[in-house]
Amino acid sequence: MCVCTALGALALPSTAHAADTPLRDLAAAKGIHIGNAVAGYKLSGNAQYAAIAGTQFTSLTPENAMKWSSVEPARGSYNWAEADQIVAFAQEHDQQVRGHTLVWHSQNPGWLTSGGFSAAELRAILERHIATEAGRYRGKIAAWDVVNEMFNEDGTYRSSLWYNAMGPGYVADALRWARQADPNAKLYLNDYNVEGINAKSDALYNLVRSLKAQGAPIDGVGLQAHFVLGQVPSTLQANIQRFADLGLDVAITELDVRMQLPATDAKLAQQAADYSAVVKACLAVGRCVGITGWDISDADSWVPDVFPGYGAATMYDANYRPKPAYHAVATALGGGGTTPPPGGACTATYAVANQWGGGFTANVTITCPPGSSLTNWQAAWDFGAGQRLTQAWNAGCRQEGTRVTCSPASWNGSVPSGGSVSFGFNGTWSGSNPVPAVTVS
Ligand code: G2I
């Protein structure tokens, strides 16, 4: 057991950042923005939420406040209160605002979706909407998600109010109207399940390439990045790179990593690895300009409402305490000296030493920094791709389902302060052999 951080979880103040450099400073030093999605009523009604929103991020995205049903619930009757509030909060905290979103198939007001408008009327209504909203915030928005979620999973255009009335040309029209309304805002197309290379991201790629060829005003693509635990696509960086190579900016716009509840230490460690992988992929591509999370804490997240039984998708737990994912993001952004995650400062690394058709050898090294130590350590991980452990040395390991649990041999149960212990094993694999996140206690 860990003898160093027994007080860790209890001793931390509720928004425990005491020794940490805020994410916003780390991100700024790397030349990218770090953002989150926010709701106005929480900024004014929840002090912990507002403190995190104001101090950790360089960019805010209104989660719902700039959507059509929020700003024009009845035709010609506008409600800008929450959007104005978020813009003002961002300005007070020296933050940029990502506008979300001008054109979408969802969260449109009833008067618009059930109005029985002709194609020509819808076109005029959309032009006016973009002119009104982007015009109101002219000069105050760093980037607009001009069109949101225009594709089906197979890369065909989504059937929507706009596509059905105007055909695919609605995208270029919307971009032109947005450029007219706010010439300095970066104009983006934004979608989900386009993070890896697949049919849907191919469609987005072909669209933005043709928009650029036509001279339509397109500055960037937003990859929403609503991920499932352990499923960050291996082609994320290559996909970001191919959009960048077209001369476009790329932003991660709605990052979260959902898991089946309850959250366990192992799942939170995998989630930390997933968040870290996203940050690293973005940092590896010069035109990846920033990363925005979708919701401040697990208490704020949209996930449990939409995916029953799933949640814990953000960087902060429901009590606004930073999770391992927060620390992993800070570390990936170059942070040092962050508060170790509750549960232990000793860490384990897993490395595949040798791999051949159907088999592999891997080593796990448990390391304790000065001031930490372990006695009778336990290491555990999940094999997510069907791997089976066959034989271990310098540890006793067993596998049940995907879960592998290892305990020390008689001679290596103690990891001293500043020291390390290694063990190894053989296993079988097929298809892929990804590196799992190992938890140690
Ligand atoms: O679904 C997750 C995101 C996918 N990409 C586009 C984003 O705009 C979208 O955000 C979510 C918000 O996080 C939710 O908060 O969009 C949902 C649907 O527009 C939002 O949910 C809505 C509920 O459906 C409404 O019932 C509720 O009144 O939030 C509204 C305000 O709380």
C-alpha cells in the first residue's frame, strides 16, 4: 500500500489546484488555447464552477446559449441574455469565445421547424439569422462553429431543414454570410466521429478541400471528440495533419471521454491516458490551435442524460475535484509538480518488448518518486483488444475476462522511495495489441 498519500483525497481542498500551474498557462506556453463549454446560470450561481471556468481556461464555448432555440425562441423575439453574460465573463477573464453554433439540424425553435416555409423563405431566414447573431457579436468571437454536424456516419449529407431546402450549397452560403457579418472570426465546420480517418471524416475532408478550391471562406475544422473510454482513434494525429495540410486550422472542440459507471481507478487511469493522447496529438501538429472540453465537471456533463449508465466523462469529478484526466492534461501540456492523483504517487509503465505473429513479450515497471514507496504492491490493467496473458515472471499474474491483476514475487514486494521494480510476461494477441493503462496500488 502507498505510505505517502494516505491523506491525499481528504486533505485536498475541494478545487485542489494548490501547487498546480493552471491549464491556461501551460497551454499558452505551448501556443494553443484550452477551453471548456459553459452555461450562464452556472457561472453566476455556482462559485466552484465559475472559479474553474475563469482560472483554468483561455477559451469558453457557450454550451447552449448561442443555439437558435436559445437566441430566437419566438420569431423576431430575441433573447441574448445568457450569450451576452458568457461573452462578458470571458472578457473579464481575458478569454476568447468560440461561437456555437449558427447552423444546425438540432435545437431549432418550433416556429422555424414547423413553419412550413418554402426553400426561398428558409434561405432568407438563415441569412438573416447569421447576419443578426454573428453581427451582434462581431469582433468578440474568436471562432464560429458556422455549420454543425452536417454529415451522416457514411459520409452522405445529413437530411436536415437546411440540406433538404437548399442542397449542399447551404454550407458555402452560410460561411459567406458569416464572413460578411464578422470578418475577423475564424470560420469552422464542426462535427463528431470525424476524429479518426473514416468515411465521415473523408466526407468532411473532401468538402473543405472543395470549399477552399471554390474560394469559400473556411478557416478550420472542429473535431468534437466525444470519445468512449479506451477508444481514442489511433489515426487522430494523422487526421489532424491531413486537414492542416490543406491549410486549415484544426481545433478539438468538445472533448470528453465517457465510461460505464461506476468509475474505478482503472477506468480513471485509462481516461487520463485518453485525454493525454488527445493533447499529444494536437501538440504534434502545428495547426492544431486548441482543445476545448465539453462541460466543466462530471456533475455538468450532458453524457448521463443521453447515455444512461455512462458518465464521469470530464476532467473534474462531481465535487469539482480534478481527476487523473486533469493531471494527465497538465502533464501532457508540459506541467510539472502537479498534485499527484489521489491514491498514490507511484506509477507503472507498460512496454511491449517484442511482438511476433500471435505472440508478444511485455514488461511493466513500477516506479516511486522520492517521498513515495509501496509495500506488497498490486498492478492491474484491462486488455481491451482480446489479448491473453500466458506466463509471467518476477510476479504472479492472473487474468479474468479482460482484467489482469499482478502481485509481487516473494522478493520484490517493496518499491522504495526513488526506486523501481519490474516484471514481465508473455501473451497472445490478434488484430491489434494496444498498450493498456496500468494502475498500481
Ligand atoms: O450532445 C453533445 C454535444 C454534441 N455536439 C454539439 C453540442 O451542441 C452538443 O451539446 C449538447 C449540450 O451539451 C446539451 O446541454 O447539446 C444538447 C442538445 O442540444 C444539450 O442538451 C439540451 C437538452 O436537450 C435540452 O433538453 C435542454 O433544455 O440542453 C438544454 C439546456 O439545458
